[in-house]
Amino acid sequence: MSATRIVLHDSFTVGTLDRRLLGTFVEHMGRTVYTGIYEPGHPTADAFGFRGDVLEEVKSLGPTMVRYPGGNFVSAYNWEDGVGPVEDRPVRLDLAWRTRETNEVGLNEFAAWSKRAGLELMLAVNLGTRGVDAARSLVEYCNHPGGTYWSDLRRSHGVQEPHNVKVWCLGNEMDAPWQIGHKTPQEYARTAVEAAKAMRRVDPTIELVACGSSNSRMPTFGEWEATVLEETYEQVDYISLHNYYEELDDDLESFLASSDSMDDFIRSVVATADHIKGKLHSDKTIDLSFDEWNVWHQTEFHSFDGTREAWRDAPDIAEDVYNVAEAVVVGTLLISLLNHSDRVRMACLAQLVNVIAPITTEPGGRVWRQTTFFPFADVSQLAGTRTLRLETTSPKFATAKYGEVDAVVASATINDENGEVVIFAANRSLDTVSELDLTLGGTLTDYRVVEHRVLTGDPRATNSADAPRAVTPASRPVDHVALTPVSWNVIVLKPAGRAN
């Protein structure tokens, strides 16, 4: 057995943890909305048609913010189609996912559901087929109290009080050739800065997210961020990051090390943003919004040519089934976000239900938790108010993609209200058990481990409707903390004598 040493001192912090780091994402894609969160006629459906069983699972998952309505979907979406009497709403062809959009669920329905779920709303505006005018009108519809055309239209739709949406995405993945209305960095930057100025004139209190690259492998990555930020710097607050991770060529070792790639991505975008800050002699710091991240079997998804399919309603697309190894990777990505929480202030697990999601449903039937549900729920429920800066020394293992990497990665938070410290740790090795050796300093010297919970097992094991608890976390002894191979671990510490 090897050892992993973690050094922790409560004076050394990454920063205050913005709870919006634990956001999620709902796009009108596949069965995320229809037969996902919304299904009139389901035995648990409420008076508004939203599934009660799904709502309870969302509350248990614990996200804090939800990005809506896309995603690729938003780049050809007319927001006006989704407001007003449902019977008067048009059915549109969604060009992103080759489906029919009935618009049965739109802005006001989703905003009301988000409120019931305890989620802050993050809205994306269409800068693909629309632009400045539609964006500023949407802000007025959502945030102005009344006495104007768009705010009074909202009130006539039965929503008397403003939605007060504070965070807005200026389009989605506009660097990508697959995006409706794809733009060069110069074209996007000009559109985004003018939209931002108009939106801020309607509501000066909003926060704005400029589109970064759709992933770190794009040929324009880096150049895109620099060009966009140089034009928009004083009008926006965040630059976005998107990335998905998957196992390729049966290379499980490299896949388990995916968070090393996320770390590099974040550091690169921070460096670019700070370079532009210096170049512009600005006193303002741009933070990051990692508003799409997850494990996604993209190779399999993109091998299917959907253009040959008929236009469908809410098809079952991208409904990945996640295993233990993928849950551990999701945990490591959460660890990466926590360790960069001084600059990554918001992040969204994509998506929430059915489509590459931690929650899966049957139309008219059951709901269950995927393996990836558990790491996210652990962090949302247990992460404290500050992220601590820890030093980890662990065994190494070899990967084909990243070379030699640490077997164990970890993050830690402290709750300044009750003093509780929580360590989130993942053993990414396939075969090495690692004993945890804690060195505690500052006011933590008398702390003791009071809980150790682990998610582990056969790396290929999954949950299903018939076996929804095949993979679940289990408690382990606290007197000797051992990190088993391919495992997600939650370790809770409290002062000696305060075990409860």
C-alpha cells in the first residue's frame, strides 16, 4: 500500500466559494425538457405539467443555477415563440437537433419551475439568427417592472413581478462551424459588444458572459478569446469555457486523468484574459464561466447522421449511461473547478435530465440516479464557504495521453459558520490503494476525521431503472482512511470532541 500526503492549513485559501460554481444546464435537446422535467399526465405531474419525481431528484442533486435554453438550440431560437397563451404558440423546426419544437414550455414556465427547484436562472440570448434588438427586448421582458411594451406584455402573460435574471450569456459557441449563425472572432466580438451595451442600458445590474471557445481543441482557441476580450472587455464580466471528456480507444488510464486537461484549459484562459487586461491597462479582472462540462460519449453521438432522420418530437438522443469510472472522472472535474474557484466563479454541469445527465427518466414511468449524480450531490451538499489551498503528494501512474500523472487529486473546503472541513478526493489509479496521511496546520491541528464516504466498485458498473442502487456511496471506517482504486471519496473533519 502506498501513501498520499495532504497538507492543509486554514490560513491558505483559494478564495470564497461562489455557489454558482455548482450550476446545471437545461437545453431544448432530446428529452431534457419533454418527458424529462415536463410531462403532463405523468402520475407525479403538478398542475403545471412538471414531474414531481424529477423535481425532488433535482433538489437532492442540489444545483444552484440553471443555464437555459441552450446550447446550440438558442442560436436559431425566437424567445417570443415561448411566451403567451400556449395554444397560440407556433411549432418550429429546431435546426440544432433536427426536431420539432412545440414551444409548450417557454421562458415563463421554465422560470417558474426553476424557482420551485431553488435555481437561479442564467439565460442565453440568440446571437446567431437574431442580435441586439431581440436581446435588449428580452432583458426588458424579463427584468423591467412595468409601464413599457415588453414588460407590460409579460404582465399580460400572467407574470406580474419581473424575473430579475442577473446572468446572461451572449450567444453560444459562436466560434463553432456547427453553430447556426457561426461567426469569425471579429464578427462575434462586434455583435457581442453592441448587444452587451444595449442590454446594460435596459438593466445596468446584469452580469454578462462572452462566448469563449466551444472546446480547447478548436483551431482558433486562444486567438478567439484574445480577439473577443479585447473588443468586449469593459462590457462583459466573464468569458465562457466548454469541454466534454470521454474514454477513447479503450484507454481508461488516460480518461481517468481528464481533469489534468481541464486544469490546463482553465490556466490557459486565465492567462489570456489577464494578458488582455494588461494590454488594455484595465483595472478590471475577467472571471471564467465554465458553463458546459461533463463526460459525454461524443464519438458515438457524432457517428450518427441525424440529417437522414425525419423531424421528431423529443427524441431519445445522447442518453449516455454512466459507469463508476465516469462518476470518478466527474468527481475529478469538480475537484478541478473547486481548486480554480478564485477565477472560475460559475460552472454548469451539462445537462440535468436524460441528455448526458445525472438523472434519467422513463416517459410515464420511473426516475433514477446515474452514477455521476453522487459526486455532484456530495459537493453541492457539503462544500463550505471557502476553498482551501492544499498540497497533495501522491503515487504516480502512466498514461498514454498525459504522461505520468498523480494517482490522487483532491480539493478541500471549510465552512466558516460551523468550522467543518471537507476533503473531496479521487483515486484515479486502476490498481493502487493509497493510505491517506493528513498534515493539518493553523486552527485545524486538533481536527479529526469523522466521516469517510466512498463511491467505488467495478469501473464498468452502472445504475438502471431495474437496478437503481447498483452503484451507491458507502461509509468506510474513519480511523484508517484508505483510497481504493478508481474511487470518489468524501472525508469530513471536525475538531476533536465534536463528532456530531
